[in-house]
Amino acid sequence: MPHEPLVSTTFGLRQLRYFVVAAEEGQITRAAQKLNLAQPALSRTIAQLEAQMGVKLLQRHARGVTLTPAGEELLDKAQNVLAAIADVERMSQSLARASSGTAELGFLGTSPMIDAPELFTAFATEHPEFHLTFHQLSFPRGSTLEWIADVDVGLCFACTPHPEIAVETVRTEPRVILAAKSHRLAQREEVTLADVLDETFGGTDAALEPVRAGFWRFDDHRGGPAPNVTDDRATNPFEIAAVVAAGGAIAATPASNATHALRALTNVVAIPVVDADPAVLSLVWRADSESPLIEALATCARRLREKSSNERTPGSAGASSTHKVEAARSANSRR
């Protein structure tokens, strides 16, 4: 009789998952907390896996656990197995949604109905046969492919390019800096890149999506990391705003985001950066997707963008972009 595969049952997959978490955390207690599991239960499950395989996988010591050579070999394979299973599950859910004319859109921070109301209003009017659901995502870590893994399509500013990701621009808009009223630039009506590139910017967690993290510090204009960055490890816009409000740093942001921030932060101003490349708000999705809904949504975004471009007068920055900068200036003046 052929030997039954190790992961042929749900219990086998659970064993692998528990082992992977324990190995990644380096401590049974911390891994058990992450898994919402009692520590003895986790220890027993890993011991059962070791007994089933006939090798020691984790070496226990006073500070936690480390991988044995066999454990190191298994960890790589187990991570690949679990990632593949997760991909299959996500794909099946996405296909099921596509077959029923629905899709899940993930967004970061501000609601899509605030960031791009014209797009979603037009889409709902033109395609009543489709239905979008919305899901707020945690701040992007790793690649674009990773942070949109649990949704069908994402909406964000400054996404990191990825060969397996398709992108459709929704709109562009000016960039501004947020600064505390105590900052030396706070009284300026506008600034240039030369005025701000050497300023101190807020630090961010190293795991954040690189292009988006650098976007807050004008890395795209500097051609590299900012020379002056605080020791903060912000992981979301609220933490970055707190660093700015404390007076320790400035941050770059799309003009529309600044208007939202100024409503909550009474000691912060927004200053247009007149020669900065615009912020780009985009739809992003897996390039191999065959969802008619996503295709229709991207087509709608393209048509609205082209219409807006045709309506602009030669040499203008666009009515909506100008309005966003003026809104930020108006918010400053009311303080």
C-alpha cells in the first residue's frame, strides 16, 4: 500500500501551519498567542509532527526555539505549500465572485466614495448588473501582489509596480507637504522641491511597500532615500500625521488627503509643492484576472480620465487639481 502523504488531511495542514508560525516567531509562547492557542496544545502538535516525520525540527532553549537542519529544510517547503493553498483558496473565491457579477475592492485609508466618487457613481449607473463590495486593507507591506492578495482589485496612490499587476490610472493631482505650524516653512504659500528635499521627514516601517513609503519623502524626485529621516517606524497615515503634528518632521501627501488631515489636526498646515510630480490614484489588480467587472471598472476609469483631460484648458493643471490645492490653502487660512 502506498504511503499516505503527510498533508493529505486537514490535521496535517494544521500541523504545518503551527510549525511555520513557531519557526517564524522563534518562541512557542509568542507563536501560541498569534495562533490564539494554548501553549501546551501547540507544543503537542509540533511534537506529533516531529514524531510523524521521524526527525527533530525545533531545538528548544531558554530564549525560545531555533530550527534544526531538518527544520530549515521543512520550513521552506511548508511555507511554499501553505502559500500555494492560500492562493488556490483566494482564486476560487475570486472566481466565484466573478461568476456572480461581484468583486471586492480593497482600499487604503480614505473611503473610495471620498477618494473617487465620480468613478464609482458612474460605474454603478452604467453597470447595474455588477456589484462592488468594499474592504479596508491594512497598510501595504511587501509587494503590490501581496497586499491586494485578499481582494479582487485595489485603489491606492503610488503603488509599487509589479510584473503580475495591472494598473489603470483614475486621476492625478498635486502633491503638498504637511507641516506643523511651528515649522519654519509653515508660513509659506507654496514651496519648491529645492526647499524641502533636505528637510527632515518621518520614518516608516521597513516592511512597507517601498514606492509608497518613499512617496511620502519625495524619494521619486531625489533618486534615493531622504538624507534626514526620524527614528519613527510609522506603519500607517495616522502615525505619520502624529509625527508631523509633533513638529519633528514633514510629510508629502496628495492634496486631497491633506484636506482630510487638516480637519483633524488643528496645528498642521498643507503647503503646495509647485514643481513636484503629481500624485497618481490607481486601480490595481492581478494581470491574469478575467473578471468582466474589473475590466468594466477599468474602462470606466479610463473614459472618465480622458474626458477630464479633454475638458482642461491648454496650460491648466485641471479644475479638480486646482480645487484640491485651493481647498488645502483655504483650510490653512481658517486656522
